[in-house]
Amino acid sequence: MSVNSVTHLNFRGDARAALTFYQSVFGGEMAVVTYKDAGNVQEPSEADQVMWGQVAADSGFRVMAYDVPSRLPWNQGENAFFVSLRGETAEEITAYWQKLSEGATVVQALEPAQWAPLYGMLKDRFGVTWVLDVVSEYNAS
């Protein structure tokens, strides 16, 4: 038996744009169900917002997102979570970094670190903090 953990991002009206952006970065298929599609419209102005959305790429990348309805509290928060993206090669991680960097604020430049051949952190244009690194064997000595 196995289980997968998928990051679920919560937005206030930006979920479709965020999913479209992440699909442009990672490829794969995007699926979106709006509140109207699900027959769950409680506020007419939110009918076309995302009730459930996902990007799933052949590489194994998965992210889910939805638009929190206005009747529920929502606060983007500060450092509530990071999305960690770990790859096997510098080329792979650098390519993702370049795409995610569009409109982003770099927190830590993508460069070699003591614990990884390549490590960086950025806050993308949707306010999501991403930590990217190249996987390496941990050596405690």
C-alpha cells in the first residue's frame, strides 16, 4: 500500500491563473471543476471560480488548488507553508527555477549550498514560497 501527499493551495479568485501558470512550468494535464460545474453556486459572482483544480505531470509533479468562497475566512498568511521541489539534476531544477522566477521575489538565489549541489527559494507571483534543490545524499560528518 502507498500514499501520496499533494500540496493543496488556497486562493481567493486566483486559483485558475495559478494552476495555468504551474502547468506552463511543469507541463502535464490541468483539471478544473468550477462551483457552477459542481452545482454548488452560493455566490453568483463566484460561479466560475475553482472549486477543485489540479495539475498532474508525467514527471510526478502534482499540485491542487481552489478558490476559497467569500463566505469563508481566508488569509494568505506568512510562511504558512513552502512547496518543496526536489530534482535529480541541476539542469532540471534550473529550468523550473527560470520559469517559476517570472514575476517572483527571490528569497535565496539558486546556487550551491553546503547541503545540496543547488538550492534556492523564491516567492512566486501568487505569493507561494517555493524551495528548490537538487537531491544529494546527506552526510552528517
